[in-house]
Amino acid sequence: MSNLIKFKIDSKECMAEKGTFIVDAARENGIYIPTLCNMPGVKPKGSCRICTVRINGRLMTSCTTPVADGMEIESNVADLQNLRKSIVELMFVSGNHFCPSCEKSGNCELQALGYLYQMLVPRFPYDFPIRKIDATSPKIIKDQNRCIQCKRCIKTIKDEQGRSLFAFRNRGHRLEVVLDQELGHLMTEELADLAMKNCPVGSIIKKEIGFNTAIGNRKFDHHAIGSEITL
């Protein structure tokens, strides 16, 4: 018996397996819903809120909400796009993101969303926080100035015993993602590569390879974020 159900996203008829999260179901139907914290195959947490959609008048995160038969979803509408742009702007002003000098420039998902939403000057004042840069690991640099606390590294970077190399420390405005000192010194080349790849910003940089991709050959130099889904 088929588990396929029908639903709509911005009036477009869609189909997906029952229980599929909206952001994944949208992708399967050629519709891009932006997200910074979500990764395929990883349990969603709804951290960044950029994937927020409207269902029956209620705002919900599409990465944590499964589709239901007959569901009508709004995503690509003016007020939700403005909400997403506001979240992107807040991420820029709450950290120290200097894109021209960042090693992740051109490969950064936050930067790419800034371009997608035509962000020129944020509407909010800059915090200019003073945050630490941890270079104690022989493999990577953890720059707190660029971290958006998406939890991707916490959820995906684990050693052979299943121990996460990253964790949250402190609470409230002092909350930060830190690298375990002991496990950081034991980090393999493969984990270091994966940590830099999975980070959507420039908070995790592998040492000695920061600028190894020339301008013009970077991930978002020729194609906007999400364009591979809607082609």
C-alpha cells in the first residue's frame, strides 16, 4: 500500500511519503526552502528558523514539521521572505562576518543567503562582539566570531566511539559552541575536512587550506544557493 500523500506548497500540487519533513518534501518536488541548520539525514532541531513556513495561518519550522495529506503550505510569500531576510541580517550584525577577508567566502551559506535576499545594509545595529578564536587543535581553527550556533558540528562531527567533538557551553547571551580540547587534538584529517564542509559559515576552518579555492571556482560564484533544487 502506497504511503504517498498529496499536499500543496504555494498552490503547487506536490506528493511525498507520509511523515516526510516539509523542507525535504519540498526539495523532492523541486521547491527550495532555505535553511542553515538542517542537513539531510540528520535529526532536525529547528535552530535557525529560516525555514519557517505558514500552515493554516500558523508559523512553523518546515524542517521539524512533517507533511500531512491535504496540507496547504505557504513559503514563497512576501512576509515570510522578509522574515527570512531579517533573520539573515540579525545573524550578520550579531557576529563579526567580514566576508571579503573570510576563508569561507564564496562557499558560505549565510553569505549566499545574503545575496539571495539582496541584503545590502542590515536594518539593525551591529553588536561588534569580542569573541575568542580557538586555534589549539592541530587540524582546525574554531572562530566564535562567525558561529551562528546552528548545531551542525555538534550533530555530525563524532569520533569512532560516537563522542561529539563539539558542544554548547554557557547559557543565554554567553552561549557558544566549543571544541573539546582532548578530542580536538585527536581529530583526524577526515573529520577536520568534514567539520569545515558541514559548517554553513566560516566558523570552522581547516588549517593551511583556507584560501585554496580561487575566486570564480567557489560554490556560489556562478549559481545562487538553492538553484540546484529548482532547476
